[in-house]
Amino acid sequence: MSSPSPQQATIKGHVTYTPGDGAPLTIPKGPVEVTRAKDSTTLSWTADNDAAGSAALPQDQFNQYVREGKIQLHS
């Protein structure tokens, strides 16, 4: 089975993720790469300081951000 192709998207609103048991962290507004898996979606980005970031969101949370317009998917 091949891995899914990444999709481009833009963070337009307040989007957070929770690493482990920590406090929620904000994903910076701007372009992200979206990779979907069966039960989660991974967002990858490059911050202003050229640091790479990534976060896995539960599928339900990702879909809610898209419905609310906080994440805009590109076709």
C-alpha cells in the first residue's frame, strides 16, 4: 500500500494541537502540508525562523477546523 500524497492547505484561523499530555500549542497561520491517515491528519509547516513543525490532529478535529474555515484546503 502506498502512502497518501500530501495536500497543500493554508491555516487561516486559530488552530491548535496538543502534544502528548501538554498544553495546546498554536499552529502558525500560513501554508501547511496535509497528510491524511486512517485515523489522523498530519500538518507540516515551516515557521518564521525556518524551524520545521508538524502536528498530528485527530480526524474529527481536523474536519471541524476545515468546516469552520480555519484550515483552507487547496485542490
